[in-house]
Amino acid sequence: MDRLSSMNVFLRVIERGSLSAAGRELGLSPAAISNQIRSLEDWLGTRLLNRTTRQLTLTEAGEAFRDRCETILSQVSEAEAAAAALQGAPRGLLRLTAPTTFAIRYLGPVVAAYLARFPEVQIDMVLNDRVVDLIEEGFDLAIRIGELTDSNLIARQIAPSRFAVCAAPSYLERCGEPSRPSELADHHCLEYSLRTPAGRWLFAGPEGQHSTVSISGRLRATNGDLLRSAAVEGLGITLAPTFIVGEDIKSGRLVPLLQGYEVKPAAIFAVRSPGRNPPLKVRSFIDFLIEWFSPTPDWDCWQAAGQAARS
């Protein structure tokens, strides 16, 4: 257990008055917050909080421990600030892991620009679509896309990850264009094998109504870039992140479909190990990513232009 991190969680719970409010501030689930509080109590051998369905109150031991936590974390913060002042600039080896397609398409220019700004940093980047254990495998940072599972990791969103249903003009000339999700049942759909639930695409309509459509086609794959290439060649309709198909839509190689219907968006996160103050190389790289992709990532520029034209 990282006791400093758990102390910080404990203070945030007291300040915010609930596990869920503290979790939203820290980017942790209520279950993760509860586990950290329980670990502290097990370590101390005493209860710190009285919990009911309506409120949290401090025990006598909790009040004494809160005062100590505030003192300890304040002293740690002062020590870190003193060390950072001596450090002056990010330096050292930054080990980073990221999904293959996203990294190849978008991280090369970011990394080059970051290294040019901070010449005392070296980056070791591993491209991997599996979810790695940052602590066990010795990574400082991971880029992850989609919903995050419950964990003690600290996450910051660096960019949105929206979805588009699209097909090539040649396919639409041959097979027609669906006007509503239910019509996808009559089309050749290109399926990303790792999406759940399998064989189904979920939509929210113009009035907020939800629908689930069963889809089928002649090609399934675990790689979005392969499905994008098949769609460009006219093999069928794909549902893909805009960071994969945005340039093709912008150029006209793919045509966005069902634009009155929305697929639940996800997000792209920078995820790091728990700890109140990560190394400067980690903090600066996360800040650099957020600055680079804000306010609208390149892959969504076609969407922004379309919204401006309609307004």
C-alpha cells in the first residue's frame, strides 16, 4: 500500500464528504477509494470513519489521524518542491506504453516535439495493444483508450475518442446508404472482434432513444486499421474511432453515415501509477499531450467543420 497516496485519499474523502465525490476528483472508483480507506484502517488497527448510507463522520482516532496526515503531506509537498527546484527541468528515462495504431498515427510527432523541448529526457516507448501492469513491468506511463477498469492508477483524459459509421462511395453506389440503424442488418458490416457485445452495434437516436442492431459481414478483425483499409476498398460499412477514419472522411475516401445517431463516445487517457506527485518527466509529458491534442484533435477536424457549416 502506498501510504502517502492513501492518506491523500483519506483527506479528500473528509473534504468532499463522500467516497464518490473524492473518487471523481482523484479519478478513482468508489470501490478503489473504499479499498484504500480500509487498508489504512487495517494498517492502523482502528476505524477512521463511521459510514452510513447518508453521511461519513470521523471517529476520535480519525480526527487525530487527519491532523497527522495534513502535517505529513504538507511536509512531503515542501520536500518535493525543494527537490523540483533543484531539478529545474524534466530529465531521465521515461518508459511509455501505447496502443499500436494510435501510437503509429499520432504519437511520433508528439514525442519528437517533446524531446526537442526537453533535451535531458529519453523515451523508451513500447507499442502494445494489451493492458500492461505498469508497476510490474516498469512503465512510467500508459496511453489507454476506452473505459478504464477499476484500479488505483491515476488517469487524465488527453483527448476524446468518438466513433463514426462510414463506408466508401463505391460501396454506397453498389449497396445503397442506410438511413437508420435497423437498416444495417441488410448491409455488409466490418466488425472489430474485440468490441463488446460481439455482433452488435449500439446507438442513441435523435430523441435519445437507444437501439441495438445485430450486424454481420464477411470480415472480422482485431485491428481497426485493417478494417479501415477494407472499408476504403468498398468491402462494407465500418464503425471505427475517428482517430482511425477521420482523415479518410475528410478526404472523401469514406462517407460518414447515420449522423443523426450517436455511438457512445470513449476517451483517450494517460495513465500513471498512484502517487501524489509523480516525477517531473511524467507530469510534463502528460501536460504536453493534453496541450498537443486540445481543443479539437486533428482526427475530428472534419466533424468540427461540418458542425460549423450547419450552424
